[in-house]
Amino acid sequence: MLATETVIFVSLCYIGVLFGIAYYGDKRADSGRSIISNPYTYALSLAVYCTAWTFYGSVGRAASAGPSFLTIYLGPTLMMTLGWLVLKKIIRISKIHRITSIADFIGSRYGKSMTLGGVVTMIAVLGIVPYISLQLKAVSTSFSLIHQYPAIQPYSYPSGIRIWSDTTFYVALLLAVFATLFGTRNIEAAERHEGLVAAIALESMVKLVAFLVVGIFITFFIFDGFGDIATQAMAAPELRLLMTLPENAGAFSSWLAHIFLSMMAIVFLPRQFQVMVVENVNETHLTKAIWMFPLYLLAINLFVLPVAFAGLLTFGASHLEADMFVLALPMANQQFLLGLLVFIGGMSAATGMVILETVALSTMICNDLVMPALLHLPFLKPAQRENLSVILLSIRRLSIVLVLLLGYAYYHFAGEYYTLVSIGLVSFAAVAQFAPAMLIGIFWKGGTRTGALLGMTAGFTVWIYTLFLPSLAGAGLIPRDFLVNGPFGISMLRPFELFGLKVFDRITHAVFWSMLANVGCYLAGSLFSRQSVMEHTQAAMFVDIYRYVGRVHDSSVWRGTAYLPDLVLLLERFLGKERTEAALENYAMTHGINREQALTRDSGLVNHIERLLAGAIGSASARVMVASLVKEEPLGLEEVMDILDETRQAILYSHELERTTAELRAANQRLQELDRLKDDFISTVSHELRTPLTAIRSLAEILRDYPETPADRQSEFSGIIISETRRLTRLITQVLDFQKLESGRTRWQITRLDLETVIKDSVNATGQLIAEKNIDMRLHLPAKSHPIKGDRDQLIQALINLISNAVKFCDPQTGRIDIRLEYSADHLTLSVSDNGIGIGEAIRSKFSISSNRWWIRCAAGPPAPAWAWRSLARSSSITTAN
Amino acid sequence: MTRDKINGRRLVGLFLLGLLLFNFPLLSLFNRPVLVFGIPLFYLYLFGVWSVMILLMIVISLARSEPSLTDEHG
């Protein structure tokens, strides 16, 4: 009996190491340096999928049904390829809504429904119980095998054994202790267990290494490689059969059904949801995990078939269960240490699953089953209790123990009659019932609470009827007659051939009927029921999660007001004082709110507190708790629709208004500009036309009134009249060209000219005007002439404008006008000044800017209208253009 | 379209391909009790397709991990 002590000692050491890792992981997590925050640990923790079923059961399955064991690993591989589409979305939703379990997820999706969360929890617990019993069975079977080393005794479950003398019972208790210690350390706001995940990742390494080592030993040391085993197997007719699937419709359909089941299981098993979604540190880890996890699955399956063949070839027709070949083969070859490694590997596969599964289930039981019930019991008054986190922890610990005891009970009563894989598949079929509500629910907003409830209930009822009850009947707990003849002798209702459907095997048969009932009821229920406001909001937030990112804070349909101290007290009860303080501080910091102010009307804070609570006790319970404190004013559907409609209208309308206003403003500016242009235009035209006209008229009057004027004077006057008329004609042409003029495209007659001549001509043209008013006109011209380039007519026009303005505004009695032309280094200054009232600063500056390089300074010019400056500017800018 | 979306679609394509290759009727073509390289044909096929799928997943994932490089051109 040396083997027994060694095995127990090594097992305890191994569990001690796990404790150490988990403890270290938690420590690191507390100090903010996570050891699980990398894709490799994430992928390894996903491998908790490989349980004792994989470790021992796959070989058993391969030895009895050939390649079909692979379906359980092909399904997850396929599902991981959908990871980017499905898993990422589930992870994102869960992170934003602080989802803590699959029950929480489904309940939350369908309007934070308590009923739904409860139903999911019930299904999960009942569905997983067989799966847990499978692990217990594997551990106890392998133990009973190895502790008899070197003898290899086929294991037989001692019938009528007392629970107190059954090692399996103690195994179950030990696992319960471990799960309790690490799964329910304290109530987290986000329900994550870093230390536990680290331990799980280590277990995944151990089981993979153990299986690969034993696989290599059996294949290459006992036998002579793959080829050798396969060739020997080909020789044996019953082994030959295991190389292919039987050629019938049932085999094909069950192949497909198993792939479907495992695809669902990889997401919807509570422990898979826990590691994949809840314990996910960073979404991007998924990128690597989607290929690393399938790689792990491939590796752990490489040696399954060789080991199965080797086992069959070695043990033949002995009564040894094929499930135990992995362990029995090294033992048969006197490799105790290797056997011990296999035992530890199998134990890590089983313990990893049991611990994580019970922790996940306990969270669900506590948050979605017990808490809602407690909240409804008035005498408990949970809202008034001082420290609820202690109650929460006790509930969780109790539920872990309860789940393990249920698992043990199933094992005790029914487990001995089935192989590992067939027990596991029953559980897979149960969790597949979550698939329609989850998968359709995150892509289709129309799914309603009623639909989900009906679908899951219907599917689960079919599961109970076609798989669970028969498994109890198989164990003799209910009359077997029920299986053979159907209930009450109604053969149409035989659990394995419901309504006479005979083409499928049991699992496929159950999957077909349960999924048909589930999806059918879900769709029908959704189409024929209406969503409440809360459901509607949640559906939109789940389906359009990528659109709502960062806006969750104002997405809830709460119009509540609450008294802050009440809320804080509530949080403290569940999270403890420190965590509450930290969380609120954080909220105040990020929202720039002064915490000292009572935030009675801030629904954002109320929602935040609800989400914090949801992390600890699930969304449905959190809602009830907060609702009990918040004076909520629930909104009716109509009201919400009205608000939405009004808001939308208002937004549309204000957009419209803004646009119209902008258009109007622009139009107004244009109009003003046009008006100004028109004024400019009219005054320019009238003024410019009138000047030569005045000159012509006064000269013509002189000629008429004074016929005695000397002939040379007369001809001079006629000459001026003719030249002025020509200028007038040109002016009119230019007026017609106004459009061009405005855009600066007028053709100018640029010639070389002498500025002094231009000035003299201008003075001549206005000579009559000056003479009439008795103005003293003085020219200050330089001695040397400076030819420039420019348009003569324009310059004359500009000068005439300036002179006539000066005439108009200069002193009426002692009028005096100075025209001054000065040269400096690089420019000419022409100034027309009078002794009148002076020029406004604005006009001068405008002018200066326009006439760029060629300055014409008006020292004391009259407040001439803008056009005068403009025309001067124009002519001068033309002169400088060349 | 972002690289994430492109890769998401590629992975969905891979999923459909896998679904096709891992199921009947294609599977039945290899459902024969013969040994190829000393390995039963059916298993060789399954593990082969499986490996190729994982390889393709790695390729697609790697394409995603350097988005800055590809985004500049696309």
C-alpha cells in the first residue's frame, strides 16, 4: 500500500502548489501587476474546456466509437473562428454592463429580468450536475486504479457503499474547500478572480504535458510509432472499424449534432463564460487566443487514437474500462512515476473544471436565484441590514458545496452506468439551451423576454424528458418501463424516440427536439409579445453595443431621484467601506463633481451605483435594491416614445433653423454689398459724366454769349469741347463696361506719359470751375519731368475728381488749392490739398492701401466720397502694374 | 473599411470553409479504412484540415497585429 500514500502525498503537494499560484496571482492583482494579463494565460485558461472527459474520456470514446471523439474539439475550433464576430461582442457587452455570469447576461439582455436569470441558473445547475459527477467519477476511478499498483484491477463501484466510506465523497469535499477558498475570497465589483485563473492556466499546462508525455511514451516506447500501432490495428477487424465512421445517416447527423453542441458549449458552459468573458482582462487577448486555443485542442488530441488502439491491443477483452487506458498502460509497463504523472494530469483536468464551474455556478445561484428571492422576503429586510457582503459570501460558499454534493449524488446514483463522454454530452445539450436567447439576442433586437422564457423553458423541458429522466431511469431510480414503452404505455412518447423519430442516436435526438422547441418558442414568443420599455432599451444597448460605447452613462430610462447617503450606505453593505469610497471618489473625479454636494437629482450617479452593485450581485438584484431606495418615476412606453419623438423633432428643427439663419445672414450681407455697389455706381456715373458735361456746357455758353472772342481762343475752346466730348464718349463706354471694371478686368490704355502734362491738362479742364469760385490754384511741380506708365484718361479723371472735390469743399472766400508732385527715392507723391475742412482718417487709409506702391498723399483733402479715392486708386494701381 | 472588419470577414469565411470541410458529404470521401503514411486516412484528413485552419487563423491574426503599416496604404 505504498502507492496509496505516495499518490495522496503527491496530490496534496500539487494542490498546495495550486494554492501558492492562486495566492500569488491574487497578491499581484491587488498590487495592480496582473500575471494573467496576457493572451497566453488567457488561451491556457480557456483550455479549462478540456476536463477529465478529454483526459480519460476521449480515449474511451475513441476505443468504442472511433473518430467521433474529435467533434468535441472541432466545434470549439470553428467557434473560435467566429470569435471576432460573436465572442468579441459578448465580451464587449459584458464589460460595459458589468455582466458576471451567463444568467446575468441573459437576464440583462431581456430587460434585467429576474425570472429569466433564475431560469437560466436552474438550467445551468441541473445541466451541469452530471458534468461535475463525471469529474468526480474520473478522479475516484483513476485513484482506485493507481492505488492498487502494481496490480491492475478493473474498477467496480462498490454497490451499497456508505457515503462516509466513499473516497469520492471526500474528493468532492476537498474540491469544495478549494473552490470556496479561491472563488469567494471577497465580493468584487467586477467578479474577477485573478489568482484562480492563474491556477487554472497552470492546470492546463500540467494536463497537456502529462497527456503528451504519456502519449509519446506509449506510441514510441511501448510501440514503434504511429505506423506500428495503426498497422497492428488494421489487422484486427474490430479495431479496423474504429478508423472510420459507420456509413449511415445516424452517424452523419450525430457528427453534426456533436459539432453543434461543442460549438455552443465553448461559449455557454458557465465556466467557459467565466474564463472567456468575465475573467477576460483585455479584449485584444482574443486575437491570439482564437488560434492558440484550437492549437492546444489539436495538441491534446494527437495521441488519443494511438493510446486507444494501444489500450485495445494490450488489454483486449478484459473488463478494464477504456476510459482508464491512459493510466493503465503505463502501469502495465511498470512505469509508476509516469502513472503518477497521468494521475496528476487527470486530477488537474478534473479539479480545474470543478472549481471554476462551481465558482461560476455559485455566482449565478447567489446573484440570480437567492438574492432576488431574499429581496422579496419582507421579514429579512435586506435593504436595512448592516453588512450584506458577509451574507453574499456565505450564500456563495454554501452554493459551491451544494453543487458539489449534487454532483456527488448524481455520481453516486447514476454515474456508474455511463461512460464519461456520454455523461458530458448530456450537460452540453443542457447549456445549448442558452444559445437561441444569447446568439439571436445579441444580433436581433426583436427578441422579447417572453420569447426567451418560453424558448428556454420548452427546450429545457425536452432535455429533461429525453436525456435527464432517462439517465435516472437507466440507473433504476425510476422504472425502466418508462424508457421502453413510454410513459403510461404511450409509445409515441418514448423518450428516445419522441413521436416515433428513430433515425437519430439519443443525443442527436434530444438536440433536435429541444432546439426545435427552443428556437420555435423563442421566435414565436418574440413575434407575439411586446417588449417593455426596459427590454427595449436593453435590447438596443446589447445589439448596438459598438455604437453605444462610452455613452452608457446616459442610456438608462431612469428619471429617479435618491438621497445620496442612502445609496452610499447600500453600496457599503455589499462592497465594504473602502471599495465604496474608492468607487465614488473615482466617479466624482471623472465627472468633475464635488462629492460634498448632495447629488439628489443626478440620475447618472444612480445608474453608476446600480452598475457597481450589478458587478457584485447581478443586474436584476441590483436593480431591485436601487429601486427600493430611489424614488423612481417610471416612464410609460408612450411617454418615452413621445419624448424620443419630441427630441428628434426638436433636433431636426433646430438644425433647420441654424441652416436657414446662416443662409439668411449670407443673403443679407450680399444684399448690403450690392446696395452699396449700386450707390457707388450711381454716384460715380453721375459725377464722372457731369464733370466733362459742365466743362462743355460752360465753354459752349462762352462761345454763344461772347461771339467777339478772338478766333484763336474760340478754336481753343472748340478743341477743349471736342476733347471733352470724346472723353465723355469713352466714359460712357466704360460705364457700359462697369461689370468688367468692377472685376478689375477693364482694358486700360497704358502709355508712357508725363505726369506734369497730365496735371496741367486736368487743371485746364477744371479751369472754368476754379475761375468761377476765385480759387487760388497753385502747382508745385519738380523741374525735371519723370515719365511714368499709366492710363491717361483715368489719371485725368481721377485728378479732376480730386480737384473738383477740393473746389467744392475749400474755403468759399479765400479758396486755395495746392497740387504738389514730389519725387523721392522710389515713389512719387502727388497731393491735392485745399484749405477746407480736412479729410477723414478712414478714407485716407483706404486709399493708401489701394494705391499700393505709388503713393498719392492727400494731406488735407476734403472728405471726398469713396468713389473718388477708388478711381484714383484704380488709375494709380494700373500705373504701377507695369 | 477597417482592418478589423476585413479580418472579421475573413474569419467568418474561414468558419464557413471549416464547417464545409468538417462535415458530410466532403467528409465521406475520406471515410475509408486505409492507412496513408501509416496513419488512418480519416484522421489524417481531419488533423490536416484542422492544422491548415489554425495556420490560416494565425496568418489572419498576424495581418491584424500590424494595422498601422497596412492602414497607411489602404
